[in-house]
Amino acid sequence: MMDEPGTAIDLLLAIFVLSGLIISGISIPMILMRIKPNPFYGFRTPKTLGDIKIWYKANAYSGRLFFAFGIVFATTAIILRFLPVIGSSVLYYSIACTTVSVAGLIFALVSSFRFLKSL
């Protein structure tokens, strides 16, 4: 598994960084409160869809978390790529980035639901 072709790891690097940047990018309209309640995009729960003020507050909060997650994920993917053991193995690199991704998404979702509960 060690010393696998760099092109596969570099492709994964590009995918992970791009994924993080896309998550950050699509969260900006939520932060700016530009997304009206809808069935497709945003932090959609019965509570947020039932009250426009809660919708905008919850989506702005959730958007900030997901923006930060996207930046942290992209940055972490770059850092992990250059760590000697992790960055030289497609398997280790994939596992490390996936772990960071899942942990970050869970954190953002749990935090968003806690915030929503406080509204």
C-alpha cells in the first residue's frame, strides 16, 4: 500500500479539496439569508419550514457551521496529503479524509439541531 502512484492520491486530494470548497460555497447564500423556505435547499425541518424567522436564523447558523467545515475539510485534506505515512498511501489518505469529513458533518448537524432546539 505504501508508495502508490502519486496521481491517485493527488486525484483524491483534488476531489476532497473541491468537495470542501463546494460545501463552503453553497453555504454562503444560507449565511446571507438569501434562501427562502423550500423543499430542496437549506436546513429543512418542520420547525424551520413552519416559521420564516426560525428558517432564516437556523439556516444562517447552519450555513456558518458548514462554511467553516468546508474550509477546515479542504485544509485538512491538503495537510494530510503531505504527512509522510498518511499522504503516501491511497488507503490511509482516504480513511483519514473520510473520517474528518464524517466527524465534521456530524458535528455541524448536531450543533445545528441544538441551535434549532433553542429557538
